[in-house]
Amino acid sequence: MSNPTLPPYLGSWQELVNALLHNPFLGSGHGGTPHRTHNYPEARLLESDGPQPSPWYEAIMGIVGLVCLKQSVSKMAAGPEKTALVQGINSSIIAAIDDCGTPYGHWHWPGPPPLVLGIASALVFVANTFQEESARVELADISAKILQRASAGGKLGEQEQEQEHQIGSSRSSRNRVLS
């Protein structure tokens, strides 16, 4: 029998047959391991040989989600709802940068600790998979801010202090309006 032509994401015919034949749960109704449909390095972004569960998975997905949400909100019509949403998302992004860029404990070597490097490199990797340029740029900027924050020992730079001050004052004025 000749090998049929398969889409590239299924891998070769022999790999597919082996995956199906060596799956002990096949047909048992008990679940099992599904066949990997993406056979290229990008599919392994968060499947690492490092610690499991991945300690930076939540941070990366949270930041990517915030950037995507910000992209959606940017398509809304101008108004107070849009402004409030953008301010809330920006403050969440600053909080994420603060959480990821503040090293815990004392790091004795130059540069940021490995956890921060993992988060920053994965963010840039994810950024380069986006087609939308503004999302790519924003994720790369967030990655740079996390590295800068971690390299400075968790201290805010002048620009970040100004951003946090603006967000803090807009929060307090919004809370006064709401109360």
C-alpha cells in the first residue's frame, strides 16, 4: 500500500500510524493522548523540559490576554466606557509587569533571574506569531519593561513611576465619581 499524502501538520504517514497504533486508550472510551496536529517548533512554546507545571505559563497567557483585550477595546467607539476599559487594562498590564519584573529573594548574579528571562523570551516569541503589528510591538515592549524592571532590582524607572501615578490618580478620581 502506498502512503497517502497528508497535510504537513499531521506529520508523515508513518508517524500518524505509529501514534495511533501505540495509543493504549484508542477505542476504549477512556480518553488518552490525542495525536499532535502541529508538528513544528512553535507548537512547543510552553511545552518545555523545564519545571512542570510551567511557572511562567499563567503570566504569559495573562499578559497576552490583556493585550488582545486591549486590541478589541480599541475597536470600540470613543466614549467613557472605552476610556475606563483602556485604563483598567493598562493598570492590569502595569501590575503584571510589576509581578513579573520584581525578583523574589536576592539574585546574586548580573542580569535578571531565569524565571524573568523565561517570561520575557516567551512573550517575544508569542509576539512574533501575531500578524497585527500593534500587538507585536506592545508585547515586545512589555517584555522589555519586565527585563528592565528585573534588572533594576524591581525598582520603577521615572517613566513607569509617572504611568503608575497617572493610573493611580485616574483610579481615585473614578472611585470618587462612583461613590
